[in-house]
Amino acid sequence: MTEPWQVAKRKRVFEPSGSCFRRAATRESRASGNILGARCYRTTAAPLSGVTAVMPVHVVTDPTTLVPPHLQRLPIPDLTRSSTTTDTCVKGQVVQKCSLVALEDDDYLLRTVIQEHEDHQTLLPGPKSIIAILFGPLAKDFSQAVNQGDLLVLAGFTVSRSPTAKKDGLHPCNLQLDGGEAHVYVYPAPAPAPAPAPALGPITSTISARPTAPKAKTPKPKYTYVALKDLKAGMVVNVYGVVTFFKQPFQTKGTDYCSTLKITDQSNVKLGCTVFSDKLEDHPQIYKIGDIIRFHRVKIKPFNDSINALTTLGFSILTFDGAMGSPIVPRTSSSKFHFTDEDKRTVERLRAWATSQSAIPPAPAVPLSSVRPKTFFDLTCQLLAKSVMDSTCTLLKVWDGTMCANPLLNLFVQPEALEGSMAITGGRDNLVANVLVYDNHVEVAQGLKPGSYLRIYNLHALTQSTDPPPGDGAGHLAFHLHGGTAYGRGIRVLPDDSPDLQELKRSLDSLQRDPNDSSLVEVWCTPPQSPEAETEHSVTERTCDHALRCVTLAYVKEATPPGVFHVRAQLRSYQPERIHQALKLHCPKCRELQEVPDEVAIASLFQQGMGHCSGAWAHTGYLDSDVPGRGISVHLPNSAVRGEDQLVFVEGATLGEMYLMSRGQRNMVPVRSSDGRMTLLDLSAPFLFQDLKQHYGCKRCSQVKYVDPDAEGTRQMDVSGIAEALGVSPLQYVFLMKLELEDGSGSLDALLWNDAEGFFRAPASDAAANQELQDWVQQTMDKLCPPGGSLEERPWLDLCLRSYTTEETETVCYQIFDTVTRGPTSDV
């Protein structure tokens, strides 16, 4: 499900002045170089000489051609939002080119990533790649003329803050190109040998608006890949996907091993996959959820009410780390496989898509310092020693360089029965976890080599004791890997160069460098500071009556939902960053969540509703409009309540005129004529205006009636009474935000929704009609997450969290409730 703030449109409070009205500023903001309210700076590019038909994209057919001399080159790492960019250009190579997106008629958007050209040697430290966003015809021309690998010179751009810099690791700014002032000079990537890079200087007539010579045909790829949504039973296909669940290979009743997993792709379709092979090395080398996998020659077969992919003769499997920025290195036991630049781009696209998908559950890997009793988790660790306990159980002694908050159970084993050495720990048994491996996992455990790095999946932490002293009720923490393969249970050896081992190796290296340094042990082995400390510095407070102890976010993520938790964390980021985009419409009946409609679309509905009808109304008046010959009808029902609360039906008015007329009026209903009778406009438009407030109805739950001049039953002149009389199920304004929390043990995304009004101490319906109240809420968020400040400088938040599972996707979600911000309420 697409997150609501990812498609949010700008909602503005209208301030009429005379007959002029402010309108939604989506296109206007973009035309002025402003997206999402970011501050922008525009550069310019002078017209080119020697070119008869100047187009925004210029393809340079001669690689020795020089770009215009008036353009001064600015290296990408040197670029800031305050840079002087007049008559400036940026040069770089296209490393990623996304698909063209059609916004509306003749309006397009395209996103690309360019990397600083390698011939510029004296660069400041910092990101060398930056996002460029192109709009309108420029985006369309760019899509047709530019390929990945081409060298670009960009001019006439605007510079703004990149809202995705923290996630994608690219430049904190982005470039935006729109309108006639923007120009793109394209030096196509040569084949087969690279040509010299262009230098700054005069440009000649070898630049054309379009390629003048036909490009060489792109060789047909050896393999084609099918999207998961297009699969049908009986097909033998090649597919890519992101792993959402997997089990380690297990022995079947025959001679084969079997692996099962589930994958998904950008179509959001999930596919179960089954791999059979008598060789363990032929099975997919999956290390965690989110890894990327490629199948060649799998057969799609019906399975229950769905389909399943099954390996066939000659199948091939490659897997890749799913983390953004990690090296794209195929994991396979085969020395021969087909892997091209297009495959690399496919992996990069899947990584980028998976990073933003809440449907892909995070891997439940936690360090020993965050483990709590009675939880299941994945542990990344180093094997120190092992010992066979009996035919159904093997003991593994492991560590990860952190100290568990609970005392650990130490199982004594005779030295001669122990394979491996514990000397590296320096006698610090409180750092060593004893893992008891049972049943079908014993064979794998016995083949492990001490010193290797492991990931143990679905490990169970529980308290037990050997012979406790009388009266000692405190149990010690032990770890069991139960038999079976449920929940992906198993053991996997990680390669030494795995990106997931970098932090673990740093921790262990520091401990081994000076094993007698107690202060060093404290740094690496002490769990994060107790969330209960320093509560006086928190800028929020809980209003619940729960008698709960504060826990870490890592503990919350490991707990089985549903649950209620008290946490203390800092706010790393939040979405959307503009409060007007956080305002949504929610139906309490069908629970549908909608965007607040765009004013341009609403104005069109009012225009379509022009016309008049007759009826036995108690009073009908006519007002002049700004358009000669067009009048506005104002109707009062026969039994209407008189006074400022009277119900008034308005026919033939534009949206702007409704804003003017409703000022100071309590209840004004826009209507239109239908078959000689009066009815409401389409429910995408407000059905009721109350001064500055507009109220909307749910299309799914409403049963709109014709408006009766004898308005009996409309005597309760509030929103619910009027809506009931009109057959409308009213929508409610709500706040909806996603907060990224962090506390040292990990991070967690939590929704602020049902209790958002209490959190901000401000009603969403009032904020929708009051710009000052929106500004007040924005100031509250700036206090919780100061713009530009580091995480260490941000205040701590005392929060009450609830975990739950969605019905549709069975995704675990977290929501903030029973929490308010400290300080006075808004008096706006």
C-alpha cells in the first residue's frame, strides 16, 4: 500500500481579496524552482550561438566539441544551497536514469543521478553523486536522448535541499531543471573505447537538438525477465525479486535438499519459490530479508489458490546483498554465469525500491546487548568453540562484542571435549553466549569451524539455571535453536567480506586489541543508557495509566504484536516535512484514508455544476457574479432555522465565490440541478462550508439525496445533522505522520495518527482552515527535530507505543498514542 504522504498534494488555506483568489501552487512553485517548499536558487544559461533550432537537450555528436565559455564549472562536492550559480554548469556521468513519469497532459517528470566526472582531480571531500530532477518537455526529451553512461553538462538549474539524502547517501542538495532557461549538453558514451572528456571553451555547430545520426542497435539481451504480476501457471521464466521470507536448506526424505522462500518486486506481488538440489552449494545464499535474488529457468506451477515457482533442469540462482551502497557481487558457487550492466542496474533499482517499502519486514537481527528473555531474534556472531552434548544437541559458544543486560548461563564443558579456544575472551565469560542447537540443526553445527562468523536465525532467549543457591530466584539467560525450520530457523556461515560483519569486526577487534582495558570493555559491551534516565529533559510526556518499564526500540521490534510499550527515543526524521501535507481525510465507517482534494479539481466541479432549477422554496435570491449574464441563486428551505445558523443552498457559484460568500456564514451548501431537481455536487467537492471550514463526504458510504425545499429533519444544525439530512457520511480531518525514532539500540518507524490531535494539542479540522495553527504545529515538529541539527543535539521523547499487525498485508506497524508535547497549548 502506498503511504499517503508519498502522494500528498499541497493543501493551502485560501485568503480571498476582492474577486481574486489564491490557488493551489503546485505548478507555480515548481516553475519558480521550488519543490516541497524548499528554498531554491536559479542559474541561467545564455542562448547558444551557431544553433538554429535551440532545444533544451543538445546532443554533441563530436566529442572534441567544447561547451560555451561563459559557463563556469562547479564541482559537485563543492555545490551547496548558498553557492553562486549564475552562468554555472555541472558536469557528470549518468549513473542512474529512472523512468519518465507522466504527471498530466504534456507534463512530465524524470529523476536521474549523475556522478562527478573523473577528470576533475582537486575535489573537496563529500558525495560525488547528485540527484537531478527534470520537468516538462525537458524531461521527455531527456528520456529519449540520454542513456546511462552518457556524460552531461547541466546549466540553467535550480538548487534545493534533497529530502532523501539521509537514506540514499547522495549529495544533500539536488538539481532541478525546468523551463526554457535549463539546458542539457549530452556527450553520448562512446563504444567500444572511451573518448577524451570535453573541456570548457567555445561551442560549434556540431551540437544538434536531436541526434543526427542513427544510433547503433542495442544488442538484444541474452535473457529476458518477467515481472511477478505477469506470471501464469505453466510458464518457464527468469525473474528477479526481493526476499521477504526464507528458510535454510533442509534434508528431504529423499536425497535432495529443499529451500523455500518468498519474493516480491515493484508490482507488489508475492511469489513463493521452492528449490530442490542434492548439492547444498546450488541453493540460494540468502543471508537476510531484503536480499536480492535472480532465478533462471524456474517453472510456474499452481499451488492452492495461487502459483509457486519451482526449479527445473538447468536452473541457476544468483543472490546479492540488498543494502543500498553495498558492492554488487553475485553470490554463487558456479564459476560461469551471465551478468551484465543491465543486471547491475536491475539490482540497483530493486534495492532502491525495497528501501522505501514497509511491506518488506526488517530483518530481526539484534546484538546481545538488546536481547530480552522470551524473545526470538537473529544473532550475528563469531563462533569461539563448540562441543557435542549428545546425539541431538550441540553447544556453540559465541560472542558479538556486546554485553547482555541479563546474566548469561555458563555451561561448563571439559576442556578436552571443547573444540576451539576461549582464550581470546580474556576470561570474560559474561561476553560469551551459550547456544544449544537441537535436532536437524546438529549436523550443520558439527560442521562449523571455530573462528567463523555466523548468523543464527530464530534463536530463542529464555531464562534457566543450573543449581541456583537457595533463595536465588534470578535465572540466567540461555539461548536455544529449536528443531525444525519454522520461521526460517537455522544457521548460516557468513563470508568474511560480508557488509553485515563490519560493525561486529570493529567491536571484536577493539576488545582483542587490549583485553585488559576495562574502559574499553565498557564502551563496547555496555548496553545503551537506560531509557528511564534524565526524564526531566524530555519534551513529551505520557498520559496513559500503564505501569510499564521503559524498554529499548530493539526490544519493541523483537516483541510479538500486539503490545504496548514505554520507550524513550530521539526523532531522527519525519514525513511529510510540511504540515499541510500531513492533513488527511478519514472515513470512520469504511476506514478509508484520502488526500484532501486539490483546489483546481474542486473548482472544475463547481464549474460543471453551473445551472438553475425551480422549486417551492421559501425564498430564492439572486446575486451578480463576476461574469456578465451569469447569476448566483441562493435558496432557503421552507422550514429553515433562521439566524446565523440557517441552512443556505447556493447554486451557480464558482469555488472562489463560495469562499467569499461563506465568510461569516455557518452553513452553506453548494448544489446543482439534476433532472429538474436539486442535488449536491460530486463529493470530491465540499458538501458544506462553515466560515473558513470545508467539510467533505465519503463517496463509498454516502447515499446522497435530492435536496428537499421542505427541509424537515434539518433542525439539528451541526455537521452531523446536516450530513444526515443530505445523505452524506462525513469525513474527518486527521493528522498522519511517520516518525523515525532512534535510541541507540536501533531505529523504528512509528505512525502518529489516531492520537495526533492530542499529541499536538490542536484539532486537525481547525488546522485545515487556519494557517497560523499549521505554523504552530510546524514549530512543534521543529522543536522535536530541529532542522540541520545533529541527532545528539535533539531532545529526548517519552513515548507510549502500540504494536499491531495489519489485516491486509500482515505487516507489523507501530503507532504513538497517549503522548502529548510539553508546554502550553496553542491559543490560535
